[in-house]
Amino acid sequence: MKFKAKPDMFMSGQVLDNVYGTVDWLVERLDDEGYIHGYYVDGYIVGKVADATDEYFNPEFWCPIDKSTLVAIGGDDDENRL
């Protein structure tokens, strides 16, 4: 199931002010309404798995969210699903 949500206030402030210059990845992923899209995991929106081993996995991205803005937007979009 895919979700969308707005980044939490701390992250939003960084995006709007570009305080550290390191949130360009987030700016590029926000839709016109300021939502980030992905999978919901315990207070975060995360991207697809970018790398995985027997010991860990790395998502394409992860972003803490404001849970009050969390909205389910549809099913899986994985074409390679078995």
C-alpha cells in the first residue's frame, strides 16, 4: 500500500529555508501540495529498497512525517511482483 504525507515540521523548515543545503532530494520528491509519496513505516515515508544484504537494507530515501497528514493513496505499483 502506498501513502503520502507531509514532512514533519522540523524537516519542512529545513526544506523551506534550505538551511543545510542537503535536502534537495526531498524538494525533488515533494508533489505540488507538499506531500512526499512512498511506503509508511513507523512514522516515516520510505522509498523502495535500494540495497539489501542478509544484515541490513537501505531504502532509496526516508523522511520523518507529520502523522496527522498521512493518507493512503493506493496499492503496490511494483510491476515485477510475483
